[in-house]
Amino acid sequence: MINNYLKVLPAALIPMSGLAAGLLSIDNPAAHPQTNGVFASAEAFEGRDHNQLNSQWPADLGNKQHNVSILFARGEFGAQWQNWRVGVLHRGDGVMYANRDATNLAQQNVTASGYDTNRTYSIDYRVRGFEASGFKMSKSLDIPLDESTFSNTWKLRGGVAVSVLRGKQLKQESISGQIVTTSSTDFNGGAQQSMANSAINTADPRYFNAPYGKQLPFSGNGYAADVGVTLKHIATGTSVELVIADISGRMDWYNVPNYDAALNTANKFYDASGYANFNPTASSVSSYRNIQQTLDRKIRLSVSYPIRSWQLDAAADHTQGYTFLQTGIGYHATEKLILKAEYDHHYKTIGLGVVHPYLELLLRIDNTQFDSAKALGLSAKFKMPM
């Protein structure tokens, strides 16, 4: 879901806001306000390439070769004093990938539109997601520039943040294999499913055959570190920001329910509509695992260029091999109020919001009909100087 950067008007205490923190809920410690006070923020974004937010599948066939669905959320509140910030944090990161064959097969099954006869579906489906909470501390400061000409023209700030985290949930899953359809409702072939998921009901033998009947306590802990810089042209107000979230980070998970299943013709069954499905419990192994997870880095680069009362913005977010581009425009309605509009080029969302020294709000969505939406984001920030 989302985040805001600040833009300075001459002689004004207004946030110098470029694009919101984008789709990955990245916070730049170098861009924190330099005033003492308390703050609270909540950002979240969910976008899907393959189906809608209400989990309904569109009737028309999706033909994207690579389908990426993401869910990033972050909530934080605390206090700031002399460029130090201390607060409590709750965050969730999730990325799902499915190739065209995987989404076509699922869509044709769910919508009962019929499989493509004599088609070979090569399945590639992957999920990586976790949720954690903890404490976060950050520091921002001015970085002196050596060249006198450059230092008189540009202002550089840097920031670093460190979080201590306790894990709440973890899900890592993959399905791969090959399916060959023999009719519009039947297929042969096989696939391998591997899933580590803290949400598995380990007490229900239909979903998990606990080794020796033991119910082991799930837990997780770890840390994350972020770094960022802001570079601002003093005369024009042009600014550039670079953030690397989770530049170093790790979670250690204990007693994660793990489920491996071989999906093949031997455990195939037919649903009420006559469509073939796999019965994973027919050939599966349940176990507990300890997992060492290296957090995936999230990178954000953004540029803001003011033109009189207007401001042009562009940004790129990157994680796990995927890049998400955004552009936007801002209008200074008053000395302390900016009206903003943003566009996300991957999920095609339009964002509208306002920026004020004490409050920032932004909502983005790809469809005015919520029941048909495939992407939704919200950002809200509150700051109270002391």
C-alpha cells in the first residue's frame, strides 16, 4: 500500500511530497521530517494480475505470460526527536507468481469454461509471504558535500533504520509440473506441491498429519535494516530519493508446518461439474521445519521536478526481479496544501490524495466498481509537532 515524500515551497513548512511510497510500502529514513513530534502511518497495497480482489476470476481468458500479485503493508507509530525516530512497527510482505499456463488452468476450472483440449500446461506457481511486528529505530542527518560549488547548489541527507522483529505468519509455496488435457473437463499428468505455511490447521488430519501427533509451537524472530538518501537542488526544488529497504534482514522461523504432496493421475477425482481435480492428501508428507529466511530487498528510486505551482513525479520500485513504475503530478492549491494524482503502470491504478504538514492521505484503485477491482492501495500519515 503506500507512502509520501516531501516537497519544499520557499518559506513554507509544507511537506515536499513526490510520489507516495509506491506499491511496496517503502519508508525512506532520510526523508523523515526534521521537527520533533509524534507520528503515525498506515500503508497498504494489494494488486493482482490473475484475478480480482474478491477472488473472482474474470470470464475472459488472461494471456499474460507472467502474472505477479503483491501485498505489501506497513503500520508504524512513535516519536521523533532531534532526527531520531523510535516506534512500534507491524509489516507484511507477499509476492505470488504464476505463469500463463498455471493461471489459464485455474481460470478455466474455476469459471467452468472448459480446458483447452490436447493442450500441455507447464505449471509454475510460487508464493513468498510473511507478517511480523516489532520495534524500529532510525536516524537521519545532513551529509556534507566536498565541492563548494556543488554544496551551495545541492543538499544531501542520509538515513538508516533498524527493526527488531517477531514473526506472526509465514507462507512459502511452490507448485510445478505438467498437465495434458484429454478433453474440456479432464486431464492427465502430474505436479509437485511444496508448502510451508504457519496457517495450516495442524490439528485437523484432513490437512496435516502431525508427526507422532505432536502439536509444536510456531514462532519466528529476526531483524531488518534500511538505508536511504535524498538529494535536493536548493534553487529549483528538484529532488531525487533512493531507498534500499531490507538491505540486510533475516527471519528465523521455528516449527513451521510443512506439507509436500505429489499430484498425479493416481489421486485424481472429479468435482460436481465433472472437472478433474487432484486430491493432494492421497500422496502427501507432513512435517515441521525450521526455516532461515533472508529478507528480499526492496529498492525505490524517485524524482520530483517542480514547475511553478505544479510538480512532476516519477518513481520505480523493484523487488524479487519485478519492477513497478509510477508517475504523478501535484498541484500546490495553497501554501500548505498539495493535491496529488498518481498512476501505477503495472496494475493501472489511479491514486488521488492530499498532502498537508500534519496529514497525508492517498487512495488508489484500478476500477471505480470495487467488485471488479484487481488492485487497491491506501496511505494515511499523521504528524504532530511538539
